[in-house]
Amino acid sequence: MMSPILWLLLPAVGAVIGYGTNWLAVKMLFRPKTPLRLPGFQLHGLVPRRQKDLAASVARTVEEEFISKEDIQKLVSTLAESDRVKELLHERVDALIQDQLNSFGPLVRTFVSKDMIETLKGKVEKEIVGFIGGISGELHRGLGEHLDIHEMVRERIEGFDLDRLEEIVNSIAKKELRHIEVLGGVLGGLIGVAQAGLIAVIG
């Protein structure tokens, strides 16, 4: 007959080993941040070791699935041609012309009719709208030549501070990571119970 102590000892040892193993696995997501060389092997946290691969993968996903260079080009063109931009332009031109007329004094304003002012506004707005259209085209071409979403995202992630990244992950997934550790202890304890039962059957 198996000693009752083993019925307690085996599950307890299994729980400690299971919990400790999962705790270590969670910690090794980020630690050690620099390679720790030991006889025969090397320890290095998963994220620090694969940061470059992670950066390249996320950058590719962002460019292909979320926002591309073409999306930004289209946004620039849409903004340049939007009614809101034209409305703001009209208000700004109107304010500028009124300021200039006021600066000339009442005598000059007497000889400038409303039709003349409206004609002047129309010409100025037309010139500026044409200029904005040209700038929009230049921006569109410039973005096409120089904007590299993939490279921008990759560089940002590669250069991201690992301590800060660990902090963010822990703040978001702290409960889930804790559950993983506890689950390791529970499974280890159940394995210990199964071992004790197997020993009892065989013995």
C-alpha cells in the first residue's frame, strides 16, 4: 500500500514544477534581454531575440492589410480637393482682402465697388486652388518616390525600448499571463495525482 505522504507529495511537487515552468516561460518572453551564455547553450528572451523578425513581420502586415502608400496618396489628393478646404480658403481670402482694404483707409474703399472685390476674390481663389492642385500632384509623386511604410514601421519597432514593450504587454495581458502560470500549477498537480494513482495501481 502506497504511503499517504506520496498522495500529497507527488501532486505538490507536480504543481510546483508546473507553476515554476510556466512562470519561467512567461518571464523568458522578454528576459534575459541580452544573450546569457551558459555551458552548451545560450539563454535569450524570445522577443529580444526575434525583435527584428517581429518588426519585419508587423511592418509587412501594416503595409499590406492596414495602410499603404497608395492610401496616403489618395488621402492627400482627397483633402486637397475637398469642399472643406475650399471653404477655408474662401474665408481666408475674404479676410485678407478685407484687411488690405481697411489698411488703405476709407477714401480708397469708396472707389472700390463690391463687384470689383468679388472679381478679385474669385481670381485669387482660382489661382490658389490651381496652386494647391499642383502641390497635391507634387505631394502625390513625392510620396510615391520617398514614402516607405514598411521601412518606417520596421525601424520604429526595431528601435522600440524593450522595457517599455514589456511594460505595455504586462499592463494589457497581466491577468492572462497569470492564468497561464496558475494553469501550469494545476496541470502539474493533476499529473502528480495521476502519478500517485499509477504507483498505487502498480504497487
